[in-house]
Amino acid sequence: MRAVIQRVSTARVTIADTVVSAIGAGLLALIGIANDDTEETADWLIDKLLDLRIFENDQGKFDKSLHDIGGALLIVSQFTLLADTRNGRRPSFVAAARAERALPLYEHAVARARQCGVSVVTGEFGAHMQVTLVNDGPVTIVLDSRER
């Protein structure tokens, strides 16, 4: 599982000119699910991102997590994070899990975050979405379960 985490002051998902979800201060997590991912992988990823100390304390140091600031989490599925661009000019997505496998793991990740007491909103799995955000910092972190 791979995620691009962005610290945001605001973020929203729009589908067909309708805002389907929005948050204020918190994290936007774009999540790609690989063929070999499991519920354990999803748990690791969610636990890691919820505990990342990427919000500043009073001295301006990264010392606070999403929990610490009471921020919200916007989770958006994004299979293109698993793109393989080593050969040719067209990305290959063979490492990305197909929807029938990815959707239950995506839903598991969302449920895990909610169980941890975080305010969670989502995009719509498989939909064509427009994601708008104001990256605060900017702060962008990549998490990959293969690197744990």
C-alpha cells in the first residue's frame, strides 16, 4: 500500500460539479492499494499516518500528530500511485489491485481510521474526482508499506 499524505488547511472532493466531501485543517491521504496488500497492511498504513508528527508545536517543530491537533482526514483512493514507469512512456498498473480486491481494503482502511477516533471523510471509490487542496507548509510525505 502506498500513500501520499499532504498536510492541508482545507481540502475537498468534487464529482460532477458537486462537493462530496471537505475538511478544514488536517490531512489528505491519497491511497493506492497493491495486489499483495492485506488488512494488516492497511492497519499499518492508517496507524502510521495518524501518528505522524508533522504538525508544528509552539516552537515551530514537527511535534504533533493529527490526533494532537484534532484534525480531520480526507481519504481518496488513487490506483495511479502504483504506476510502474520503468519501461516505455505509458504507465503500467499491473501492481495495483483490481477494484474487487481494492475496495474492501479501502473500506477497511477508512473504518480503521474512524475506529481511532478521527473525523474521516472520503472520495468515491472508482469515481472521476477533482481533488482541491491548500497544502499547508507545504508538507507532503510518502508512505509505502514495503518500506516498513
